[in-house]
Amino acid sequence: MSMPSNNPLNRPEHFNYLYDKHVRHLNLMGLRPKTIEAYSRAIRRLGMHFDYHIEDLTEDQLLSYFSDVLKSHSISTVKLDLYGLKFFYLHTLKRSWKNIPLVKSPKVKRLPDVLSIEEVCLLISNTHVLSYRVFFLVTYTLGLRLGETLGLEVGDIDAKRMRVHIRRGKGGKDRLVTMTPFTLSVLRRFWKVHKHPKLLFPNRKKTLEAVRSSTKPLDRGGVQKAIHVVARACGFKKRFPFIPFDTATPHTY
């Protein structure tokens, strides 16, 4: 027996109808793009596993399914599949969720890694790309998440009130963050290098002219790789050491 295909053209018509309805509901609920993709992927994966008949799954079927998924995927993936299926039942099928088993991950508390002054100085001396150096400085001094720093725009900086408008942060919420004069001065000097009309951290290009016309911020993967490379060069074993940097700047954008 051949495996079912996830190509829409090869899927049963009744499943495509329900799947499209599921996606429409996700968009109408105003969920974030990553959540919409995760919940949509959950239904596609469940559809393939159950030969595209997922309207009347029993508790035993679901327990078996999620147990199998956990063997090859993280608990986060299992939970996303579960939440996607829950959304599907409640909003697409208009059915109760009370008989669906819940999956819970073990509660683990981790203390954040903290760099010493010596480690900060070592990281500074080993970071040679200007855009990454300033990116890490802003991330640390403002207490931002990686995605929040990537999304910063020129108009988000309120120099008069010394604050930064963080848009669509965790949970899709906006907030205001206090900024130090030092951070403002670094951002101003950095902006004078690339002079992008909108983005504070435009994507790195071969020429500054190309940077100024970029429509995207720095690549997320590139930023993550950069901090790992620097941390590894310094011999650190800590995770994601976002740290402040001094005022010295290299010539490479």
C-alpha cells in the first residue's frame, strides 16, 4: 500500500475542503504567521498519518499518534500538533475538545547564562563585523529578543524621550523600552554608515548602495551563527551570550 500524498491534488476532496476552512479560520483569528503555519502543518501531518480521515479520531488513536511523534520530534512539535488539532476541532468542525488527551512537557527551569566582565571584553575583541557588533549591543542594552531587534526601524527610536518602541513583541504586543544615551549614540553612528531610510539593521550586502535599498533586515540565521562563531572562538560553553559592546567599530559593515 502506497503512502498517502500531501500534494493537494492527490488528497481527498473532503480533506482539502476542511483543510482550507481550517486555514481561513486561522487567518481570521489574527494569529501570527508562524502559528498559522504550525497549526496548518499539524493538520497536514495528521491527515497523512490517518489517511485523511481526522474528523472522528478516538482517544486511543491520538495517544498512539502523539507517542509516535514524540519519538522523532521535540515536545514543542508535539504540543503544536496538539494545539493545531484542538483549533481544528473547535473552529473547523465545531466539536468539543473535552475528550482529547492533553500532552504536557516536563517543567524545567533554567537560569540564564551570565558573562563576566572579562568574558564581555573577550567577546568584544573577537567581534569584527560592525552590523553584528551593534546588533548585539542593542539586544543586550535594551533587553530584547532576537526577532525584536531585527524588526527595529528608524521611526521606532524616540531620541527626545530616550525610549524605543518595540512592535509585535512576545504575544504580538507592543511595548516601550528605555534607552541609554550610549545606545543612542552607537545607533546614530551606525545609521550614518548605512543610512537606510527605514531599517535600523538592513540586510548585509556587498556594497553600501545595495544595503540602503535592501527590503529585509539582517538574516536571523546569520546573526545566530555570528554569535556562536564568536563565542566558540572565545572558548565559551555558555548558550546565546548576548552582550554589550564598546564604542570601537571595525570597518566591515
